[in-house]
Amino acid sequence: MNTKSDLFYEQLRGLYYEVTSFYNELNKRQSQYDKQISEIYHELERVELNHVNAYEYAVKLQDVLRKRRVVKDELARLQPIRNYVNATFNELQKQIDRAISKSNEIRKSLNVTLSISEVLRKELDLKSPSNCGITYKKEALAQ
């Protein structure tokens, strides 16, 4: 059943997955930068430093550290959003499952087969100008 509430749910679910995916991507990036930093440290242990390569290592390390800082800052800002969306979505899923189950049970026991789309469409048809009360009066006069 494609109801308005289904569409709202899909939008929230999309947000949940988008936030989670971006958070995971940032975590992977931070991990990659951590590995690069570790590699630079290991290179520094093995080489004899001179003025030229010391400057090159410093620039390389500074570049990776700055990128890592930007990723880490974004993770810190995203963390509360992720926590909220995660907790909220999990609870929302439980509530929706209960509501759908209860709705199906009631609809079945009362033999309700109409969908919300059908109900709204019928009401809109009744409100359309071609189906206003004047038309019905003219038809009644013609009989």
C-alpha cells in the first residue's frame, strides 16, 4: 500500500541510511589517514634525515594531519545526528510495525478493503465542480 505515511517513512529511512553511510565513509577515511600517518612515522625511523627530505616529510605529514583533522571534526559534528537518527529510527520501526499489525487486524475483523487513496479520491471526486449540488438539482428537475 503506497500511502502518504509510507512515503514519509521512506524519506526518514532514506535519511537514516544516508547519515549512516556518510558516517561510515568518514570513519574509513579517518582510518586511511591514520595508516598514512603511521607509514610516514615508519619511513622517518628508517631514513637519515637531511634538510631536503626532512622538509618533504614535514610537508607530507602536515598535509595528512590536516585532512585527518577535517574528517575528525566532521565526524564529531555528525556523531550526535547519527546517534539521534539511529535511536529514533529503530524506535520508529518498532512503532510502525505495531501500528501496521494492529491496523491489519482491525481492518480484517471489520472487513475493510478500501485504501486511503480510494477514500481520498472518492472525496475529491465529490468535491469537484462537475459533481457539485447544482448538478444534482438539475438532474432531479429533469426527472
